Amino acid sequence: MPADLAVIGLGQLGLPLAQAAVAAGIATLGYRTGPDSGSLTPGELRRMLARGFKPTTSPAELGRVRTAVICAPTSPGADGSLDLTQVEEAARTLATRLRPHTTVILESPVPPGTTEELLRPLLEESSGLRAGRDFHLAYSPARVDPGNRDFGPANTPKVIGGLTSACTESAAAFYGRLTDKVVRARGLREAETVHLLETNYRHVNIALVNEMAALCNDLGVDLWDVIRCAETKPFGFQAFRPGPGVGGHALPQDLSGHAPRSLRMVELAQRVNNRMPQYVVQRAATLLNEHGKSARGARVLLLGITYKPDVPDQQGTPADEIARRLIELGAHVSYHDPHIPTWSVLDRPIPRADSLYEATADADLTILLQQHRTYDLQGLSVKAQLLLDTRGATPTGAAHRL
């Protein structure tokens, strides 16, 4: 059976889209672009295959679909800006097989203007077709929140912006099969900028509470109690919480090199958030000193090394830098994470604690980096000699908080 949809890139963005499409009864082709590919459990893969999913690495398959969605990853480049190399490669691969009347949608995070100024010429040059006349071209910001049990593709509104109104409507018709609500942007750039605003909104607000965490520690104020009280305000406030650093795939964008001006607030937020792993290590060393111990030679256990609770993903996790800095101070670092069986830092394997409670009791300092659902934080706080909670997840008074 020929596929209706091709999802190009089966990583953090593409795999959830493919799963949603298959669940909606759409015959879906999953084109793997390389090491970015996500993973499925054998059971999930069997169910998807039974419903019409077909994974492939053959570019020829792309010429048989009505809709192609590019979900190639855009990781940060050497200068901090988004690296669009894999988007370009995906576009070139698709272009040589592109047929008239196909709808092409980009979901990868990109600077505003990328769809029209980069993707469009690549598709038109190799295909000989013209966007807006021979094929539809649109952008839709990905709204993926791994592990979220309340919001998935079906009940998360989808924003669509097309090169022309017909392009917008064609993309909207496709996404209308997957989600309860489609929101039409005025055009490509508006849709691209939606992602820019949503991502930077998160990073700027996290930076604010991260700075508040350091301030409140100096003042002897319980920040988590402050947040608990503040979030009772029914207007003008949304609660964000501090942490050891900001990980994940939604990268802040200051548009350096892509726009006439940068976003100074985002630049500052990046600096604040990037300092958090160092701040955690400073707090750890101070706590050890206050209890008559030195970081050098101390046994430090890190709990939860993924970037998000209950998700087996280490993309951008602050645990890497925290472990590296602790090792450089001479600490003996070990870890526990129910989702990560092995872990290496500085090209050396980090010992994994098999018995969580024994390791917690044995460690000079335990640092909670991620509050996985399986952790009994009350029990761990009793066992630990010294516990630094970077998430505010332990009971009040049970641990030192960030």
C-alpha cells in the first residue's frame, strides 16, 4: 500500500508525528536521516507496522507520497546558531523525487525566513517545480513535550503558515486529521516566529527563577514556598521552577547572524542558565565544607541524569557538566538513573549504583538532579548523609535546596 505521508527524520520531532499519523489511520513512511533517529520499543514498532507504518532509508520511496514533513534536527553550531545542515540534506533528498501537488511542511526549529529563503530554493532548483504553484509549502512549529501525559498531538493545537493561502489550507487539511485544532498564521515567517517566541519564553522565565534561586539562597528565603504562594495569583503570573540547568531539544535562539538585531534578553538568559551547573557544583562544595569535608576525595552520588523526569533522553542534560566539574575537583562521582544503564563523562565510565539506598547512605553527598517518579524522595532524604535537592522535590526541611 503506498504511503500518504513521509516523515523525514525520526528523532525527537519526527517520531511522535509518525506515531500520531499512524494512530489516525494514515499510511506513513518514516525516512531515517541518520544518527538522529529515535527509538521504539519492539511492541510499539509492531503496532505501528500493523497500522501501515513503513520505515525506510531509500530516497526513492519519497516520490510516492502526498505530504512530506521535514523533521530533521537543528543542533547548535560552533557559533551557537542553529546548524541547518540536516534540513538542507533532507530538502535535497526530497527535491529530486518531488511530484506536483505534493504538500511539503517543515517542522524543524529554524530562524524566521528559513522556509522561504533556504528550503524553497533547494526544492525548486532540483525538482523544476515552483512552490505555491506546482506544490504546497508550509511551516508548522513542532510542539513536542516528551513524557507529558496530559497533552499530545491530538489535543495540542497546531499552528500552520503557508507560502500562499492555498499552501496554508493544504497543510491545515493534513494536520486536521491529527489534531483537534488548527491555528492559521498569516504566513511562513509568522509561523516560524511562533516557535522562536515559545522557546525563548521558556528559557527567559527559567533564567529568572534560576537567578531568584541564587538570590533566595543568599537571603535565606525558601524560593519554592515563594513560588507556591505566587502561583495562587489568578492573573499575570505563570510558575516556572529553577533547576541545575536547561536541557532538551528546544534551544534558545537569539538570531545572531540571521536578523538585523539579536534578542538581548535571550542572550542574558542563556548566560544565566549556562552558569547553573557551575552554581550547583559550588553549592555542593560549600555544603561539603560546612560539614567538615572537602570536595577532593568526596563520594558524590548524582540522582537522575536525564534532561527531563521519566524520559530516557540525555540531550543537553546539565548532569554532564556537573559530573565533569566534580571530577575536576577530585570528587569520586557515581550515579543512579532507572532510565540510563551506562554513562560516560570525559571519556571515562561513571559507576552506576546498583543498590540505590545503600549508595545514598554511603555517599558523602547526594545531589538530586532529576525527580524521576520511581524515586522515594522521603526515604532517600532519610538515608542520605547530605542531600542537595536542585528540583525542590523533597519534603520541606528534608534536604538542602538549590
